[in-house]
Amino acid sequence: MEVRAKTKHVSISAQKLRLVCDKVRGLGADQAITVLTYMPQKGADIVGKTMASAVANAENNFDLNRDDLYVAQIFADEGPSLKRMKAGARGRYKPRVRRTSHLTIVLAEREED
């Protein structure tokens, strides 16, 4: 059984979010939440909230045990970019790109032997 949780249009670049995702890939759900709690990155808060949502989905909607869940897949894709401008020296235009991303977490149940 797989449980998904998605967060879309997060105001952080996918590259920065992937650095956090790589740290928790393959960990147990509770262990991943603990690791994310103590990480200083901005993306750790976003991934932590989405992870908590995925665990809540598994418990409430599918009656899965929290202790058997692990992070099967976690990935961050690029979202739409907002093009903004900032005035530069001598009346010039300096473009700014505000990047966004979409985060997807898939939790699966560990199979007992």
C-alpha cells in the first residue's frame, strides 16, 4: 500500500528542496520527521509538514500502522517561475526569477518476513 502527499507552488527552488529530500529518502517515517525537525534549512520545514500530512493520510484514510511506514519516494519538481524586475543602475532593467517547486512524498508499508 502506498500513500501520497503533495505540496504545490512552494516558494523555494527545487534545487534547494532536493538537498533536503536526499537526506530522508529511505528512512522510516518517524525517523524522517525527527531528522527534519533538527535541520536548519528552510526546505526542512516544508518537507516536514508534507511528511506529517502523508503520515496522517496513512493513519486516518488507510488504517496503516505508523511504525511500518517508510519513505519510498520523495522528489521535488520545478513549478512555475515568477518573472519580476528590479531597477538597475542608469535606468536599466534587472530581471529576477522567483522559482517555485512541487513536492511529492510517497510512503509505503514495510513488508514483514
